[in-house]
Amino acid sequence: MLREFCREARLMGSAFELIVVATETRGEALLDSGIREVQRLEKLLTEFSDDSQTALLNQAAGRSPVAVDAETFALLQRCITLSRLTQGAFDITAGVLKKLYNFKGGQVVWPDPGMLEQTLQKVGFQYIQLFQDQRVSLEKPGMRIGFGAIGKGYAADRVKALWQKEGVESAVVNASGDLTAWGVRADGSPWKVGIADPGNPARILLWLPVNGASVATSGDYEQFFERDGVRYSHNIDPKTGLPVSGVKSVTVVSRSAELSDALATAVFVMGPEVGLHFIGQLPETHCVIVDANNKLHISGNLKIN
């Protein structure tokens, strides 16, 4: 008899929810293996320890290349490919720009232009050098990389791969809104993900049925501020160093949680018009954008309820 087993855990600094449809004898063990996999990736990629591969790369920025394992190297290769694809709207070196702003309460102070220009010199995916022997160099002193805009999606994909290898036919891995789902619920109904109203996150704007797909949302409703009557997001444009305005949330649907995660951030930076055009050129990829005026922009062929 199959039933749904569910576990919630704080991982990668976010709320994870894992749901697996399995027999009584396997359900809890599968949840345990899923959580262990996310913990392994967190230890590998976190910026907040001294010995993760991310930390070692950041410590050596501007000095010498660092040898990384095959998994980290492959992830870096895909990040650079995504940066090129999005013309820099997605960039894992952009984290240093966020340190110029305080988004958590209080008055946000615009950075001094000189400091902004100085910080922008440390940003740019093109300054990540990958060598054939799996060594990686961050060319500029003070450069930093971080996988915050892709890591949770990658973790969801890895848990999916692990579980599918174990024969799991139906499950959900929800990494704080970066979600992948396949199969159907134990009662035969489809998995559904709700897109929240940015003005009232408790209200669902629309529901997306999900099977064999991944959904990620980048929204400003948890962290935003207003300046001179304009609402700005905590998302930073890597090219200008300035917070993004004009968009309240972006939801991307694709085959991969990693891809959806990265593209949600990129489309947020691009804005509705450019973002919709960009998504329209990608196979099996869709998006829903809520702009600053609460208008919905939905790419073609996206099935919604």
C-alpha cells in the first residue's frame, strides 16, 4: 500500500519540504536519504564555513587557482553557461553587491557611487577561470562566488535523481519555493504548486499542476523597500549594481529545478518584456511574471488553473 511520507527540515538556510509516495517500509528511509543528500551539498557549497569548496575559492581570489571536485567543477561550468545565456543577468559573482545594502529593516541607504563602482570591479562571471585539471581561479582580489540563486534548485534535482535511482515514481522536493515534482499524489490527483500574490503572500494567484517539471519563484514580497515612491527588490542587477524595480515576482517552469532557480533570478533582472521574450526562445520553459502594477504576464503554452 502506497502513501505519502513528508518531512520538513531547515537546510541551506531555507525551509525544505520532502514528500515521497512509498510503502510503509521504505518511506522514512527515503526521506532520511533525501535529507542527507541536501546536507552533503550544503557542506560542499555553503559560503558560511571556512572549509567548503566555495569558501576555499573565495579565500584564494586574486591569488592562486584551487582544485575542486568534479561535482563543483561541473556546477561552475553550468553557472558560466547560464551567465552567457542570460547575458549576465544571472551571475554567481554578484553577491558582493548585496553587502552594499541593508535590506533587513530600517532605511536602505543608497551606496556611495565610488564604492559602487569599486565593488562592480569585483563582479563578472568572465573572471572565473576554469582549467582542464579541475582547478578554478577567481581572477580579481575580493571576488566572491555564491550559489544562493542556483544551489537549492540543484539540491532538489540531486534528491530527485537519488530517489528515482531507488525506483521512486512519485515525489516532491520543495526547497523553499524551488520545487521539483514527478508522478502523482497517493490518491491519484496531480501535484500542484501555488503562485503567491506578491501583495498578499497568503493568497494564491493561480495554481500550476506539476508532473515531471520544476518550478522556482523569485519574489520581492519578503525583502523590498521603497525609495522616492519606487518599489525596489532585494535582487540586484549584476551589471549596474542597483536593486531591480518593475517586477514583484517571477515564476519559471522547466524540466530542471536548477535551471528554473537560476532563470527566475535572471528574468527578474531582465524585466517583463525582455524576460518573456527570452523565455519564449527556450524549449520546454515557461514563466509567470507579476509586474510592479500587479499585472500578470504569462508565457505561451503554460497550463494554469
